[in-house]
Amino acid sequence: MSPAPDHDAVVIGAGFAGLYMVYRLRQDGFRVLGVEAGDGVGGTWYWNRYPGARCDSESMYYSFSFLPDLEQEWPLEERYPTQPVILRYLQTVAERLDLLKHFVFGARVTSVRFDDQAGHWTVRAGDQLAVTARYVITATGALSAANWPRFPGAGLFEGEQYSTASWPAEPVSLAGQRVGLIGTGSSGVQVLPELARQAQSVTVFQRTAQFVTPARQEPLDPRFVALWKANYQEIRRRTKFTPGGIPIPSPVRSSGELSAAERTALCEEAWRRGGIWFLDGTFSDAVTSQEANAIVAGFVRAKIGEIVTDPATAEKLKPWTHAWGTKRVPVGSDYYETYNRPNVSLVDLRQDPVEEITARGIRTRSGEHPLDVIVYATGFDALTGSIERLRIEGRNGERLEDAWASGPFTYLGLMIPRFPNLFTITGPGSPGVVTNVPVAIEQHVEWIADLLGYAREHGRETIEAEPGAAAEWTAHVQAVANMTLFPTADSWYMGANIPGKPRVFLPYIGGLDVYRHRCDEIAAGGYPGVALSGPAGGLVAVAAPAEVQGTAEAGHDFGLRDRGAGRPVPG
Ligand SMILES: Cc1cc2nc3c(=O)[nH]c(=O)nc-3n(C[C@H](O)[C@H](O)[C@H](O)COP(=O)(O)OP(=O)(O)OC[C@H]3O[C@@H](n4cnc5c(N)ncnc54)[C@H](O)[C@@H]3O)c2cc1C
């Protein structure tokens, strides 16, 4: 008989997902170890400490729902929580729930291997750690594997180089410095105004012009906060049954149902309110109809023309390469206004590409830009990157990279055939990154914990997704995306920012409410699509029922067309 594993479960990561997963499994009586590469908890908010880093989800929604006492005590001061506030929140959660002692910090997992004989996993972090566990849960973050583009000569640069995704904890002095900023996605949009305030000059190297939405950051009115807190649990309950994890009314009318004047008035009002109200507040068909999309895109371009005083700069900032909303829409504070400062200049890399990084700066086709500091805001190998970097080997030594060579293959975004007892939180096929992510994380954690409890109750130790169920889910994820304009963009949702990454739509955009319903049905039905086998090897495999199978092929859209599938929301 094989020796019992060291732990029932190893959870990798100590962000929102890892903290809740460890807590929940411990509550359920499992022996759990958390392993985290950073020296503390916080995940995204531990690493992304760049000036201006903050969340685009509003403060009231960006927290756990299962801590009613903490939610009453926690101060809600600004419309959007900043990085230090969220980090403090997660540190407080970890301390309150006494979770720190269940984690090993400063340990980056470098391999995760399934032992077919023993029926358990070995998780290694270099020479630092080697532990065995029946279950492994990746809580490694959909946006945590930083992408460093390889520019020729990067090693030659004699100044300082920073990534927004691993910004130093101690303050970086930029006074009197000539800063180059590469990247204008969400992080680049947040960091630029702060760099411009601090540095002597900032040169922005832009590959893709973005449709930036104004955040309209502001202090929260204490009377509003009091009212909110009086109703917090009811709001949380409703939040769980929304498509994007934020309970704001979805637009009910398509652009075609409105006059030109009504459309403009709607866009103006949504722009005035900012943030999610513009992302999710114009037309019901904004990301499913090219005509509707063109109206929103034209509206934002006109705003850029109004805000940016230099016409040539304004033209470079206007996005034409993708439909509005099909790349993650950055939410900015004074982003376009910052280009009116005399110390900020813009290089359009589509006209004037980077040739090399030199000892003294960045050389583009038009010449050298002398710099003291380069800031990379170049995004992430999203959804799959942090999971594949774990170097996972499943049954018979099969490598996850090989299993996913032509794109990720999952059941519900949570499980992978031939990788038994492995669960992924907010991985590919999950709605996570197109929602207010903590709400999706809570759903995933609870579903996984319930499944582990179910297996234990039924004397089963091995839990594995069935290939047919995973094939159906994977096809369904693509089918839903194909009802929208999302697949038309070269976005990280499509893996397009990483050379060689298969071009498939990675998250599930059918809505968190629809997804939750589906997961609940599967749990209630005794987990069809999941094979459960016992210690004696007895297999309990329940085939997916007809109404769960083949939904994508049948063109069933869960009512998505009526509900504005895949509206862009924070994530
Ligand atoms: C700049 C930025 C802004 C964002 N804004 C929003 C927003 O407005 N709204 C929203 O809902 N979401 C937003 N997100 C997404 C955000 O990532 C999630 O909201 C949430 O924090 C994810 O939590 P997580 O626990 O799943 O992952 P993370 O917070 O990413 O934590 C994953 C952890 O796993 C660890 N890890 C990874 N690989 C290994 C390894 N091999 N070994 C050990 N540890 C490992 C990492 O160190 C990290 O600490 C934003 C993300 C970024 C980067």
C-alpha cells in the first residue's frame, strides 16, 4: 500500500482564491498546505504596487461576501480601492482567519507531478519544498504570469528597468528622470498619469491605441456607505446572480431601437458616470453588433479628439485596430488629459517600431529616445500562463502544455481530463476575468470544496473530468464567444499577446449567473461529467445528461443573445 500523502490538498497561491480555498477546505476538515511565491499574501495586490495601481471594480463589490463582520468594519472611502487598500484588506482577512500559519511563503512551485501508482501529486518548489497531496488546486491567478517582451538589447540598458507586475515595495524615485513607458493596456493607463507627475519626462511607446473609459474616482459619501452596509448581505446575494458579478442594471435596448439623439444622450450619461456604467451601460448589443459597436467606438474617438489638444497626438491615440470592448477596456484617471502635459510624448509603434534597446534608451525606426528608466506595462500570459508555468504532469507523465497544445481543454474551467484531482481557479474556460473576479472565485472555491466533500462522503478518492464533458464545455466556451465580436480582436482574451500561443478565446463569457446555474445543476445531479473512483479502484462515472451534452452544437445560447452576452466588465 502506498504511504498516505503529506496533505489532503495543496493550494498554490495566496491571493483572493488561495486564501478562500485554504480557509474553506480547513473548515471542511481537510489537511491543507498553501504555497505562495511571494513573501506575503495578496496575489495581484502584493505584486502590482506601481503608482496609480487600483481596481476598476468599485470598493463595495471588491471583497469577500462570507465575512459579514469584516464587511461592516471595513472602511469604504473611495469609489475604487487602491492597491495598498486591497493589500491591507487581504492581509486583514488572512490574520482574522488565522491562515498565515497554513502557508509556506517565498516558495515558487516549479513542478507538479501525478504519481499513477500512489494516486497522489508531488508538488515541488525548487529545492525548497517537496510535498505530496491527494488534491492540488491552482489559485495562481489569471493575470499573474507577467509577460516580458524580448526586445533586442534589453540587457544592455544602463538605466533602471521596472515591470508594473512586480513593482518594488519601497518607493521608486523618478524625480528628474526621463522615463520610457512600454505598454498602454490597463496597467499602462493607470501608471502613466503618476509617472508624468513625478518624472522629468515620459515617452509612451504605444503598440495599440485603447478605448479608455474615465474612472471618475471620488470619495464615497458616508451616508451612501451607511445605507450600503445596512443592506450589504442582500446586495451580495443579488450580486451572485448577475452576469458580471456587479449588480447594475444591464442595458435593455439595442442601438437600433434608439434615435441618434437618444444614443448620444445615453453614451454621454454613461461617460459622465464612468467605469462600469460606460462599460456595461450603453446598448444591449454593444459587443454583438458591428453597427452598435461602431457607435460606441465613434463616441470614444470623438471624446479623445475633444480632450487631447494636439491633433496629431489625438489621432495616434484613437483606436482603429479592434472593436470597442473586445480587448479589456482600461479604466483611467486623467489618461487622455495627461497627453496635454508638456513633459509627455507619444511614439506610435505601428508607424515607428522599436528596433532595439540601447545602453542609453530605446531606438525606434525614427531614432534613439534617451531614457534613464524603462517601465514595462506589457501585460500577462493570461489564464493559462500561471498554470502552465507550474510544469504539471498528469497520468502517465503527460505534460499539461502538450494536452493544451492547440488550446486549453477543461470541464467548466475547473478540471482537466487525465489530470485527476487537479482543480484550477479562474483558469481557461472560467468566467473569472470577465467578471468582478472575487465573486467568480467564491463560486469556484465553493463548488470545488463541495465536490471534494461529496467524494469523501462517497468513499471516493479520485476525481477526474471525463473527456466528453470537457469537449462539450470547451466547444461551448468557443461557441458563446463566437456570438460576439470578441474573437475578432488580437487580445489577451485570445492569447494574441503571447507569440506562439494558440489563438482561442480563453474565458467563458456566457455570464457568471448562467455558469453558476450550470455548476449547481451538475452538483445537484451527482456530478455528471466527473468520474469518481474509490480507493479500491471502483469507478463511478456518470455520463453528462442529454440537456448538458451538446449544447454548443445545438446552438443553445442560454438566452445570451437577449442578455447581451459577454459585455465587458472589470476583471
Ligand atoms: C493590475 C490589475 C488590475 C486588476 N483589476 C481588477 C478589477 O478591477 N476587478 C477585478 O475583478 N479584478 C481585477 N484584476 C484581476 C485580479 O487578478 C483578481 O481580481 C484577483 O486579485 C485574483 O486573485 P487570485 O487569487 O485568483 O490570483 P492572484 O491575485 O493573481 O494570486 C495568485 C498568486 O499565486 C501565486 N503564484 C503564481 N504562480 C505560482 C507558483 N508557481 N508558485 C507559487 N505561487 C504562485 C502568485 O505569486 C500570486 O500571489 C486585476 C488584475 C491586475 C493585475
